[in-house]
Amino acid sequence: MYCPKLILAEITGVLVRYDVKLANLGYNVVLRNFNLKAESEIFDLVVDICKRTGSRAVDAYFIATAKLMDSILVTNDKIMVSNAKRYGIEAYYLIDQFDLSFEEVVKSLILTSCMIRYFLLTEFLKDQP
């Protein structure tokens, strides 16, 4: 699975609002489990995506990663799905569109930070007293 390296800052900044341990866990989970694409690899594409779709910059990083990796984008953000599709990326809004098989997902997937946060919060909270 792939993510823009930017996700490390985004995950940390959001999860620390809940708990510092959770933020550290999130940071380490992302480092261990995702192939991170550096800004230098994707920045020009990010700008092109913003120009062509009007995408929010942070969303464009995920869309650019999907484009570079020829991957599927899965998110809980309808606007990001819309912009990704406008840019020619296969994208799904998890809450009501996601009907791909597990095999299709795992072979090429870009998970957005909201999906990773959800997973981490679910895992972290089930271990809390």
C-alpha cells in the first residue's frame, strides 16, 4: 500500500489530539506498513492535479500517489473521490461505493489518512480500559 510521505505529519497532527501514544503508534504503523512517496517524487504531479481539478492540496498528494503507482484510491472523502475521478484515477468512497474484492484492493491501494486514522483509533480504543 502506498501513501504520500505527507501522511506522517497529518496522522501525527490529528492523532495527538486524542493521545500522544496513539500518535506515536500511528506514525510507527505508517512507517512499517506503507510505501511512502516523497514530495520530490510527486510534487509536479500534485500541482498539475490542483490545476486541472481544483483539488485541495493535501488531497492532490493522495491522488498523485495513486496516479504514480497506477493504484486505486479509497477514501471517506467524497470531494477527493470526485477530483480523483476527474483526473482519471479509479477511486471509491468507502462508505457507500466500495464493492471491490479484497484481492483487487490489496494489489494496488492508496489509503487516505482518514482511513488510517479510523483503523488506528479502532485498534487503540479496543485496548483501552
